[in-house]
Amino acid sequence: MAPMLPKLFFIHFEGTSFVAEGSDGELLGFVCGFLSQTEDDEAYIHFVGVTPEDRGDGLGRKLYERFFDEVRANGRSVVRCVTSPLNQDSLAFHQALGFEVDRIAEDYDGPGEDRALLVKQLA
């Protein structure tokens, strides 16, 4: 996962991007997000990952909850993210966290790159 993890998120979005490490310092998971500069009430999760052997143990949920806590502390109440509409595991994970599919956007990331736009209202 490390090569896919742009360091710029942990430099420029330090307060809203988090990592989970094992006792030996091994990267187990991460969430990279930021507060929207366009919408005063929104935040966005750009990138998330959990090592395959650590999936299903609640680590992804803990990382998202940490992000949600920080977002609330900054006065935001809406979180958005995108995923492939074909990625049933990702859709199920996000829906279990309370995200709803706002809409399916055709060609969102280029021709043939459709995305499910997800939204969560924080309590």
C-alpha cells in the first residue's frame, strides 16, 4: 500500500489523514481526507486502505470514525467520498458506516470511469 499512499496528504492534510500501524511499525491501514474548501459544511475522504489480512477486524471503521470525529470538531456535518459502482465490497462497507449512494455519475473520472458518489450526514 505504501507506494500508493501520497505523502502530500500527510503533509497538507495532516489533521484529517490518519494511519494505523502494528506494534512493529508496519502500516496496517490509512485514511486520507480533507475539509472541503468549497463547501463549508463538508469533508471528503479521498483514499483509504487496510491490508488484506487486517480487513474485517474493524480497523477501517476505526479509521473512518477517527476522521468523523475530526470533521465534527471542525464544525462539518457532511462527509463525501466516491467508489466504483461495481465494487460491491466497498459499497457494502460504506453503507454499513451510514453512507448513502447520492448518485451514479457516468464518466466521472474519464470515459468509462463511472463512480458511485456517496454521502453521509454526521449526527
